[in-house]
Amino acid sequence: QVQLVESGGGLVQPGGSLRLSCAASGTFFSIYTMGWYLQAPGKQRDVVATITRGSTTNYADSVKGRFTISRDNAKNMVYLQMNSLKPEDTAVYFCNTVRGGKDYWGKGTLVTVSS
């Protein structure tokens, strides 16, 4: 079983920064790809960034150059550093991993970018 718990969301002004954290339970964390997704109100859930076990990263075009995904395998943690935030980044952010063909999700953390 895998449990994912996100934290770090909140209200931030445009141009500001936030760091999201995801704590993962379960074994063999280090060998699995981890991802961050967002879901804005009334829209589908979309990928923001992923990081493989070898720390290869991929980003959605909308966040390239502003967001950075990272992982700490010793702590079973994955992070999303978000800089230069825009109002359109407002969404619930979810941590994700896939094991044995099954998606695991956290409950999400809300990020609101507004003045």
C-alpha cells in the first residue's frame, strides 16, 4: 500500500513562491517515478512535473523555468518548488505515483494565487 500526503499550499500573491511537499509511505520509494498534478476548478487533472528514480525531470510547458521538482529518497519525500506564480496556477495540487499499473493519489493541497 502507498499513501501520499501533500502539504505546503496556501494563498500567495502573483510573482510569489511556494514549496509543496509530498510524504510517501511504503517501501521501495526510490525506484518509482513520482509526479505532481494540478486540477483547476471545473477542469481535468493535468500533469505539472514528473521525476524518475534517476531524477530525470519533465515539466508541462506552462511551468518550465518556474517550477522545479525534486526528491529526497532517504526521506521518502518529493517536492515542487514554485516560483513566479501566476493567477492561472491556482489549483489543487496532487502528488502521484504508479505501482503495478495502479495510480496512487494524495488528497491534494490548494494553491491560490491572488492579490
